[in-house]
Amino acid sequence: LSPVCLGSLRRAATYKAKGAIVTTRAIYGKLLQDFPHKQEFWWDAANFEKKFGSFEDLCNILDRGTTYCPEAESLWLMHAKEVWMKGQVNRARSILEKVLSLIRTVRKFGLLP
């Protein structure tokens, strides 16, 4: 990771430890805007929202994360699990069907083994 990324991640961790939720959320927002294809940033932001945000905030991060990083299995699975845990079984099923469809499409065009 670049020094800019590392600095931002350190700042996010520092502000999170101080309980500065709004500031931490803003730092993650800027990181995700500048580096939308870094799945580890989406994972960190999702875990942050899981702990400090609302269910809707978490789902928004996971929706966006899987859009920018469709290969991020962990994000898809986290999304399906969190939705399922809220009792939204059909929505969880829809998320899993979407990723399975994506995998089939990618394989069809020879982009996956």
C-alpha cells in the first residue's frame, strides 16, 4: 500500500479508538472514493459499519463494495450472512444468486477456471 493509504488507515484506526465515529466514517469514505477497487478497504469499512453504524449503512457499504470488487467473496458472504441474520432470507438468497450468476458468466467467457 502507498504511504497515503497507510496514513489514512492509521488515522482511521486512531480516530476509531478515540470514538470519533463521524471522522472515521469520513476517512473511510475518502479511501473508498479514491481506491474503490481495494477490497480490503471495503472489508474494513464494512466491519466498522457493522460495529458502529446501522444495518442500512452496512448493507450500503457491502452493496457498493461488491459492485467495485465483484471478485471479493468475503464481501458477498458477509452481505448474505448479515441480511440472513436480520431474518431477510429471500434477500440473502438473492445476494447469493447474484454472485453465483456472476461466477457463471465469468466462467462462460473463460475468465475463471
